[in-house]
Amino acid sequence: QGNFGSIDGDNAAAYRYTEARLEAIAGELLADIDKETVAFTRTFDDQRDEPVVLPSRLPNLLVNGAAGIAVGMATNIPPHNLREIVAATVHLIDNPEASAADLMTYVQGPDFPTAGYIHGRDGIRDAYETGRGRLIMRANAIIEEDDDGSARIIVDEIPYMVNKSRMIEQIAGLVREKKITDIRDLRDESDRDGMRVVIELKRDAIPYIVLNQLFKHTQMQSTFGVIMLALDHGVPKVMNLATLLKHFVEHRHEVVVRRSEHDLREAKEREHILQGLKVAVDNIDRVIEVIRAAPDTEQAREALMSEFELSERQARAILDMRLARLTGLEIEKLEEEIAQVLATIEDLEDILGSETRRYQIIKDELTELAAKYGDDRRTRIVGETSDLSIEDLIPDEPMVVTISHTGYVKRLPLDTYRTQRRGGRGLVGMNTKEEDWVEHLFLANTHDYLMVFTRRGHCFWLKVHQIPSASRAARGKPLVNLLQLGPDEAVAAVVPVREFSEDLNLIFATRKGVVKRTALSAYRHIRVVGVNAINIDEGDELIDAQVTSGRDEVMLATHEGMAIRFREEDVRLMGRASRGVRGIRLGAKDDYVAGMVVVRKDDAPESVDPPESVDPADSVEPAESEEATSPKPGPTVLVVTERGMGKRTEIADYRLQGRGGKGVINIRTTEKTGKVVAIKGVYPTDELVMITRNGVVNRQGVSGIRVIGRNTQGVRLIMLDEGDEVMDVARLVPEDDEGAVEVPAGSEDGAAEAAGAELVEIAEAEAAEAEDVE
């Protein structure tokens, strides 16, 4: 109790004003100190004895850390995570020749109580292999953005041993000296629940630039110089991780030996006394006669020793024995205690005779400590500062990215759009001018790469977190400001990619029905000016690009309602600078490819080999029933038209053909349905986001859309205003889908409450359901 100082620089009170009580884990440092486990020496004033070292059941020098300065030398050992150190020690006991590099499999690095970040592993590796290293520590900073475009930086963790008040003073000094000009307010909102330093930024400030300035000029980034120097039997030595842990294991082994020897001595002494008491009990009448005949205690003791061949200690124990010990129950307890002491002696002798047993005791005690006192790591370790990407400070979370027809782009969290009932009107997702509308809407995580493909077949790269975050109704920023697009370039497809794997491909589809397949690894060399992804014919343009496994199937759907399904292998692998081959033969002169679906190998239905040629007559089939069918496991094909109509159809209904044919009927298009806008491969657990020319967004569960045949008109998916039409569709996938985003579950009403801004128009949705077209 009392004032122990604070992170704000307050000094601790004098010793006379404070008092302390050991934590439970502190008792583990002193355990067995009363069993002659460690040597003692006189204190500096020669008044009392003190232990040379503590018996310590845990490697406290590493777990708690140490810092000190002596004559010509210093030590600075950082604290570590108890669980990691215990795991490394147990591994070292089992593998005595383990190196520091081997132990780093278990010890990630220092674990500071103030959390924060360590940047780079080279300093950690140097410290663990040589005993000296340099760690770069950084505060944890979160960037929050308001709807008005302004942002703030929230600091809730700071580097180890940094004074928070002094750090805030440094920031304020930089603002006064105009070294940082984008900060408009600074306040400390820390309380008993935790640390919170708020740095308000000006509206036009770029948060990441300000953050890097703070790291450079303040103690939000600091250095910890590791010097693992300790006394080895009185000799100061700089030791690596393996050597430190070996010394601890040797120390614990010595403690276990000395503790066992002490316990064995006490057990044998107790057994000696018990054997004397047993002699007295077995000869109680004669013992009483001897004692009564003796004139005093001393002669009684000598008489007992002579009569029964007892030692002095045994005789004294008999004289001190109470008469209550002569009852039958007490005699049984005496015999049981003798048996227990003999078993203890045998066990202790086994421990002292078996080195394997002693090391197993050390491991068991360490494992018990880790289970009882261990906790999760607090300090995170990220890449080198010199190679640091700002994404190390950005949470990896799902985002909705929208791109308008004139090239405005923005991102916002997935949960901005609430789930609505099928047929609902939706929410405004972007304010657009009359001549502009949202053309592309898709999902990606903030750490993903975005491969941006233009209609002319060029490829550019962009990180999702580099896209400006904006409110739901904001227009966003011009994409040309983020990429070096040509004056006649327009975005055709954007592919989120985590890494450029050798096993994956990119499949391209153009408006005129041309397809092309190229290895994804061909695009791993990122260039600011972009690269040529596919050669486009005059009058044609790229409409889509997707990642494939090399064993998938491809479906192309046309604007007029036809579709074809063929194997990906039918399209041979080509280089980046190539044209491609025919994927579908278009019928009508003004027809074009409206969308492409990649059917994954595991989802594709079993089909017979396609015929070598397709009879055009097979392309037109009689109308099928629009009654809902029982969906089979796996994905279905979702078709959406301009007037908000749509349906789901089994993939198996589209027979597997050779590429280049006319295909089969996909949906029966009429004036009421409009032409095909998009096709998607969806699961019943997915959700659907549709966006209209006027910027209205509708989100609904795919399970509410019936599974019906190909040659049908579908059902109404969204109510449209006069003159409005559906422009784009995106699929929201569940968490268990590979590379997928988790979609919040719940009813329409619950989702509306979570969104909070507007109510779901239930009456309008019910009216839409009543208008489902036969």
C-alpha cells in the first residue's frame, strides 16, 4: 500500500510510507529456502544472514527482466512471457545440446507488460544468440476517421519504460515548434480502465504521415538495448539464451538435490524416533516400571537406553510421550506413520539415485507454474522498421470497396450495410451525379492486394488500406489519384489477392466472348506504371478476371440470356502479352458477355465429357417449370437482370460443353425482366449486395431466392424507382469459405436495429414478394 509511482513519472514514496505483501508467484522464488537449498552469507553490516541466491522455481532473470549498472559494466535483460520461457526450458532439459536458434522456436521475443510492438526479429536473434541486441519498440496506435473527413490517432499502448506524460509533452512541443503541423488537439483520456491518448488531426491531414512523424520524433518509438549479463558463480558474463537457461536448469537441479537430501535426513530422523516409540509401546509395562524406579528424569533416560538399547533421542521421546498415545487408535496411527515415513525415505533415495527422475521433477514443477501463473503474450512482433508497411498498424478486416463509372473509389466496413428482406428498397450507398453511377462493388480485407484490370487489358496493383475510407453516402476519391491510369482507361475488374501463388491462375473474359488463362505468378512483380495483362482486339474490352486453381470450370453468360459451361483446361495457359481464345459464340449482333462464374473443382457436378461440337439447335430448349426445386449440396448459379429480377439455378442444369459454342438458355428475358446484368456462383448461406444506377444498395440473404430452372424469368429481388436499374451485384461469403468474410447472422429486423439509421420497409418487401413473376 502507498504510492509506488506511476507511468506518468510520479516518484515512489519513501520506504517508511509504503508496505508490501508478496504475490503468490513471489512465493515461488522463496519456495524451499528453509530446506538448506541455497547457501547463506553475512549481510553487508554483518548483522544477519542472507541467501546468496534464491531457490526460485522459475527463471526469474528472464521472466521479470533485470537492469543495473556497475563499475565498467551494465545489464539490461528484458522481461519475457512465462509460458514461452517454461516451454523453452523444458525443451532444453529434453535436448541439452539445443542452441539459441532452437529455443527461439518457443521464445518469440521479449514480452513487455506495457504491450506495444517490437519491430524486426534481427535484434531479437542477436540478443538470443550473442547476449547483445537492439530492439525497436513502438506504441500501439489506432486511426479513427469521422464522417466529416477528419481523423484521430488513439494511442493505448506505449513502449516499455516510457513516461507517458513526458511523451505527451514531446508531442505538444513538436506542435508548438511547427515540426508537426497536422495536429489540432491533444488530450490524455487515460483512466483506471486503461491508457488512451487522443491526437486529433486536421481535416486534410494524412494520418499515416503524422503517425510516422510521431514515431520518428517522439518516444512513441524507442530502443531497448539488450545486454544479458549476469553473475556466474560470482563472475560477470554476457550469456545467450541457451546459456542462461542451462545455468537455471543446473541451479534447479542443485536445489532439488539439496532439498531431497534435507527431506531424507528429516525423514530418517523421524523414522528413528518412531522406531523408539514403537519399542516403548510394545514393552509399555516394563517401560513404566523402569521410569517409576528411577529417582529422576536423567536416570530414567539412562535406564531406558540401557534396558532397550535405545539412543538418547529415542529415550527422550519416550519420556516426552503422553499417556494418550497408548490407546489402541494411537498405536495404529503410529504404525501407519512408520509405514509412510519408510515410503518417503524410499522415494527420496530413488530421487537422489536417479538423475532422470530429478529432471522430470524440474519439468513438472515448471509446467505447473506455467499453467498456474502464465498468461497470453502482450507484445506483438512485426516486420523490420525499414521495411515496415503501414498495414502492420492496420487491422486485417473485411471492407466493402465501391468504384463508380467515372472512377471514384472508397472503402468502408462491411457491417455498414445491414441485411434486408428480399424485395426491400435498400439504403443509399453512394451519392452520385446524374451522369455517374456505381459500376463495381466487391469485398476484400485491408491487407489484400487489389489487382486492378482496365477494359484495355492493363493491370495495376493497390493495397486495400491505401484506398481512402469514407462514409456510406460519400462519393470517395478519384481512382486516377491512386493509380497511374491512362486518359482512356476504365476499370473492368478488381481481383483481391493475398499472395501470388505458383498454383493459381487468372482467367480473363472479354465482352466479345474471348477467354484467356495465365499463371497468377506472372503478375507478382509489382510496377507502379502497371503491366499489360491481356491483348484486347479493336472494338472489344475486358469485362472480368478471376483467380482459378487450374482444375475449375468456367461459365460465361450473355446479355441476351444465354450461357455456356466448359472446363478451365480447355483454355491453355498463355503469357501476359497474348490475346486468348474464343469462350462463347455470340448470337445476336448486339449481344455481349455480361458475366463470368468460376465453378470450383469441388463444387462442379459430375458430367460426361463434352461433345466435340455443339449443334446450334441444342442451344434453344423448351421452357422449364418455374417451381422451386430441392437444391443439391454446393453452389448454385444466381442470375440478376436489369429490372431487379433474379433466380438461382443448379449448376448441373448447365451441361458441360466444349468452349466456343453458343451455350444454352440461361434465363428467359422479357421487357419486364430486362437483360442480364450479372451471374454469380452462390451458396445458401451467402448474402447478396445489389447496387443500382442511382446508388441504392440492397443486401439480402441468398437463401430467400428460390432455386428454379434455367429457362424461366425468376422472382423479384429488389423494388426499383422509375428509371432506375440494377448495375452491379456482389456476393458476401461465410467465414468457413476459403478466403471468406464472416457475415453477421440474424433476422431482418435484428440487422436493421444493428444498422440503426433507417427501418426496413417491411410492407414494401411483402408487396414485392407478392409480385413474383411466374
